[in-house]
Amino acid sequence: MSTGGQKNMIKTKYKTYDDFQKNGGENAWQKIWEKQKLNQAEDFAKKEKKYILVEFPYPSGAGLHVGHVRSYTALDIMSRMLRLQGYNVLYPMGWDAFGLPTENYAIKNKIHPRIATEQNIATFKKQMKNLGLSFDWSREIDTTDPKYYRWTQWIFLQLYKKGLAYKKKMPINWCPSCKIGLAHEEVVDGKCERCGAEVEQREKEQWILGITKYADRLIKDLDTVDYLDKIKTQQVNWIGKSEGAELKFEVRSLPAMQSIALQAGKKLEKKEYITVFTTRPDTLFGATYMVLAPEHPLIKNLESNIYNYSEVKKYIEKAKNKSELQRTSLDKEKTGVELKGIKAINPANNEEIPVWIADYVLASYGTGAIMAVPAHDERDFEFAKKFNLEIIEVISGGNIRKEAYAGVGKLVNSGEFDGLDSEEAKKVITKKVGGKLKTQYKLRDWVFSRQHYWGEPIPMVYCEKCKWVPIPEKDLPVELPDVKHYEPTDTGESPLAAIKDWVNTKCPKCGGPAKRETDTMPNWAGSSWYFLRYCDPKNNKAFADAEKLKYWLPVDLYNGGMEHTTLHLLYSRFWNKFLYDCGLVPISEPYAKRVSHGMVLAEDGKKMSKSLGNVVNPDEVVNNVGADSLRLYEMFMGPFADTIPWSTEGVKGVRRFLEKVWSLREKVETQNNVETHCNASLRTRLHKTIKKVTEDIKEMKFNTAVSAMMIFVNEAQKEGISKDDFKKFLIILAPFAPHIAAELFSQLGNKESIFKQSWPSYDENLIKDKTIKLAIQVNGKLRDTMEAAADITDAEAKEKALASEKVQKWTEGKEIVKVIVVKNRLVNVVVK
RNA sequence: GCCGCCGUGGUGGAAUUGGUAGACGCGCUGGACUCAAAAUCCAGUGGUAGCAAUACCGUGUCGGUUCGAGUCCGACCGGCGGCACCA
């Protein structure tokens, strides 16, 4: 209890915490911080830098989600602690504002997407400020600002110059609902990742980025960064590297069949080959048939040699009409048609083997054709069984009468190679048949064109004479023109195509008439390099100054959603590597460390959604209990990476905690009687708490840090607390609940901001307990506990344990086999 | 189907990495204050038995290793996430 001579001289207009929170106490502090420019990062400061980054949001009309609050607060806490520890911290924020939802909103409400974006940004920014997040607003960026997307376009031109952006007609995934082409990464289970509509295949001329050129490095360099394991695994799987060989099989028209065939019978005009990719060239002797994807171009070339061509054509038509989803989900029954009239020659033994088409072979992977080795591949085995094709064992070790054996082993039935190890045989056999070793990836090049209005115009012009010509860099940005209608079209043309006087332009090369590219970039473009722009957001000579990049990069900690692992995270690593290769950024990996937050579910355990009416609005929570409570609750709710349902009751709990903190004002002893009233155990507790909170923030274990502070406050409430100790406590509380911490700190008579203090250190000696509780076990079961001096010797502990009456009760009449002592922890008496 | 992660009170979750399971918070029960309620404060709160001391059981299930297992190993059950005919 506080009975100190002088009453504390706390001057405040707020009588209670409720008074403070309800009457603008938090906002008042936010204004002060803004004035003091506390959160601005300083280029080239002598202090050690830390670049803390959280994915910038898409400013939707729905406003901030409590899920945003979770990750922004978490990194805010880290940033604030780092600043207090003396680092020069860059913790920026901006807007990833191009994209479909805004465009749709704009269409529906007849409002220009630019206006809608501005409104949404204003809302988001206000919400963020109300939360007391310590972003450096002087570095705010907006991907839809021409001053920003000028450089997005500029980077595109660099990609073009290096041959990494190219235009190609290819089948793409088309979302009929969004009326837009999608990248491979944006298709989930055959559906559009945004709206869930089933995608269709369409042939279209598209701008493509050659990300596959970087596939190998995107895998390899993961070794140099600190990402969560599951993030690395997901990227590695997505890139899907496999090593094998490309082998060529000659195709022959069968003389025997020629007489039967009505229109067949011609000899092949030139030699035709089927090239396959295989990871198992060692099984070549077991290749008993071949399979082409229905889309394989060879089929058309051999039309006159295939006498069942009408049947084949029917099958191809059927396959074409199946969506990607159907083709992959009807995974059980395999179907196919033999190409009658032609055979392939197995180059290993010159045997004629049949050629089939089947949709279990994908045109988009490898060469669109396979050699089928039913003895050693599950799918081929299934197919061979169904169509009665030959199965020859060439690797020993399995039971191929029952199932395919995909393992390794010694070669059999492989002529001169019998007895060889399968691993070794891969190289030898490839060489012998004139094949070449090859690495294949699942990753596909990035379809970069979108047929919409609200995106960065692709800075290219098409001239009949000069073909595709890039816009000169000095003429950037190519600004989005105003249009009357920005509805997407079903024809696959961007709404920009309708603006004739924008589309029709002059060729920058020959001056002749030319047309602008009317497709825009995908919403992933602006976010692929935004972390670079934060280093130098106002530069209009370059996307960022090289020296500034050198100072700030890499991003020391990057937090974002798991859903971006194979999209934004991969894309931005690719762009950064490209810029690195151009000598424009100083490091090849942009993010030193990547972590991911868990989702915040609704109170009912379901995903928050407007339609379910279970959305928690952060503004309401801030109004009711304050930003500090919201922040603290989201940290306390559970481990940062876990998905956790919202709990309104839980919010009450942390609010009570803050009220207790406020009431500690009355428990504060003046400096005069520190020694008499502040007992040593609270001091010990404080230092333990400092240690725990410091370490937990670093490890992102915010929930246990909050719990430690609660324990401290509970104790302080009972014991009373010295002014000095209270100050230290407020500093460690400040990153979590900056408003109340700043207020109480100032109420204690401190003129200087709490955020200009330095992070308290802890004294290891103080943390050490003088006495410990020793657990006494008999045969591993707890039977007694006793107080003992810390660092009690093993012998003393043993003696003490054996002296215990309760222990004696359990050892009576038994033989003591041994006694195990764990220092400062327990004694286990083992009896028989 | 394959790969990865995870199963702890009524509830969100702790547990020094093999050493007293259930910290902290919520809820609940009882009490104080109040005309009353709310708020607040105090006490209790894994289960079973007992007035109690205490005993037994207890971290998805079964088994194993160990003086000692929530933690390690094996099998199974359940949940979540990723990939899914990738040759």
C-alpha cells in the first residue's frame, strides 16, 4: 500500500481511464506524435537500420479488417521496440490500389475508380491513424499514382529490353465472370482465385514475363533467406523442379496398315519424331507405348497416316470441351485412343510400340508427350491394365504383377545394361540413345496482360512496319486516359480499346501510324517492387536512388499472408533478382526474413463475411474500449501465426488490465521511500518481465509477453511500486499500448516523450531467485515440494528430499535404487 | 492419393524444449459493497472419491523408450494447410 509521505503530484485532466479513453485521450497523443515526427526513418543515419515491412493493403470499400490490425500491430510493436533500442527503423505503409474490386465498385456506383480509390485510401488511413500505428507517413506510396506507376512501366520496359517480356499467342485461363485472363498462379482448383468462377481456356495474344528463366535461382537462393519452412516448401513445390532427360522416338507409318487404311498409306513425307521428357530414362527398355496429349501438334501432321482419324478427332474434341477442372478431377478412370496406322520406335531396342492419345498427358508440361513405362509408373500401369498393353519389368525390386514399382533398383530386361544401378543407368542410357539431360519446371511463365481498365497501361505500341515498339522512357508514364465506360468486355478486349484517340498514336520508331497496347498490367505488378520505392518514395529520376537502396536493403522482416506465397512473394523475388542482374538493386534476395500471421475468425469460428453478418469492425472496438485495448487483445488472443476466433469477452479482459495499469498511479511511491516500501520481490519481478517481454517481442511471442506484463501488474497492485520501476514498466508496455503508456509517463512528470527513452535493460543478478521451489518425486511422481536456497548442491538437495516425511512414506520398506537431481528443479527418488 | 503442420480444462491458450501440466485471460461458483443491478474487490475453479489431510485418474487413441513423456519413437483416429494425372 502506498502510504508515502507526500501524495503523488499527478496532474491530469482525466480522472479515470474510461475518461481518458472516451474523451479523446488517444487521439490527442496521436496528434502529438505526428507533430514530433517520431516515426520518420532517416536515410543514411549512423544508427543501425532496420527495415520492417508488412504487406500494404488493397484499400477496399469495406475498410480495415481486424485481421489487418493484427499484423500491423505486431510489426508496430517490433518497430517501436527497435526504435527504443536505438535503431533507425523504417516501417512504411502504402496502397496497392489497382485491381478489380475497385473497378467493379466504380461500375456499380457510377463513380470513377480514381475517386473510389481516393475515398478508400482516406478511410484506411484514418483507421490506421486511430490505431496509433507508427508508420512513417512521409513515405506513403500509392501504386495508382502516375508518379509511382511510371516506374512500374519503366521496369516493364527493362524486362522487355532483356527479352523477359514477350508477346505470344497462347491458351490462357479466362475467368468468364471477371472477364479477364489469369496467371497460372491465380487459378485454384480450376477456379478463379478471386471470384471462384470456373475458368475457361482461350487463345489470346498476351504479354508474358519470363519468370521461368529464374526458376532455378528462385529455388536455390531460398537457402540464403530466413523464411518459415512451410513458405519455402510451398515455393519449391510450386516451381516444381525435376531432373531427367529428353529422348526422341522416331515415328513410322506402318506398311501393313497402309493397305487397310482408306486414305492412309502414304509414306511419311519427312522423318517425324516424338520428343518426350522423362525423369526415368533408366526405364527406357520398359517403354511399351507412347502417349501424346490431345493437343499435341504431331497428330494433325500425321492425319493422313492415321486411319482411325475420325475417332481420334472425336476424342480430341471431347477433351477440349472438358474444363481444366473436369480433366483433373475425373482422376480415376483413364481414357484414350490409339493412333492406328503409326508406331513409334523405342530407341533402346528398336522395337515398334503403339502410340496413343490420352488426356492424362498434359500439353502444358514437358513436351506434351510421354513414353509410357507401365511397370514403373502408377498412371501408365493403370492405363496399360485398362487397354491391355504390355508391361515389362526393367527395374527389379517390386512386384509388377500387382502394382507399378516406382523405386530404384538393378536393371533387368535391358540388354547390355542389365545389372546396372538405376541411378547410374539414367546417364548411360540417355547418352546411348542420343538424348540429352534436362531440367524441367512446373512453373510457367507469367501471363502479364489483363483486359481491364483499372491497371497500369502496358507501355508498348504496335506498328505494322516496326511491330512491337516500346514507348521511350522519357515519355513515361503512359497515363490511364479517362473513359466513359470501364466495363470489361466479353470479347477479351480491354475497355481502353474503345478510346480511339488514345489507341491511335504514332510509332516512336518510324513515326508512322500505330496502336497502343490496350491491355493493362495485373494487380501484382505494382506490388512486385514497392518495397524498393519506400527507400526513396519521391524520386523522379529513378525508381529509387542506389545509395538509399544500399542503406535500407534488405527488408529485415517481412510479414504477409500465406496466400501470397506463390503469387506476390514469388513475383517480387523475381523482379528483384532481375533488377539485381541489371545492377539496379544491391542484393539478390529482397527479404531477409518472412513470417506469416494467422487469420482472425468471427466469434462463431467462421470466416468473417458481410453475408454472414459476423464481421467485427475495428472502428467500433476502438470507440468502445480504445485502440490500446484492441491492439493488446489482438496480441494476447493467441500465437501470432495461429488462426483464432474473435472473442468480445476476451477484449474485456485486456481492457480490465489497462484499467489496472491506470490505477497503479495510486500505488506509486515517491522516490523518497523507495527503499522502505518497494520490496525486492517486485524489483525481481520487473526485471524478469523486462527480460521476458524483450525476448518475446523479438520472437514474435506477443501473447506470452502480454501475460508476463499482467503478472507484473497484478503483483505491483498488491505490493505498490516505485516511480522508477513504474517508468520502466511503462516503457516496455508502450509498444503494445502506446497511448496509455505515453499518458501515464507524462503524468509522472516526464516532459520528454516516452518514445525518446531507451529500452530498459535487465539485471541478470536481480532475476535470479534467492530461494527456489524444489519438486520431490518418487519414481517420477510428485510427492512433495520444498523451499530451498538457490544453487543448492546436489548432495544437499538429495539429503533434503530423503528427509521429507512424505517421501519417507513412499520409500518405507523399499530399496532406494538411485536419486536423480536436476539442478534448481527437482529430485527424483527411484525405489524398487 | 502425396507432402507439411496440429490435437492440452467449460473456453482462448501457457509449459524453461525430456523435469511440479493447465501460467495469463475469459467464463463459472461463492462472498463483500449496493435498496437493487452493473461495475469493482476478495476467495475458489481439470475429473472422481473424501469433512479433511490425501489418493487415484488426466494433454486424441493404443503401444514403446526413459528414473521421469504434453514434449522423443511406432501404429491408428480426427482436424487444418499445400500439391494433385507434372511423366
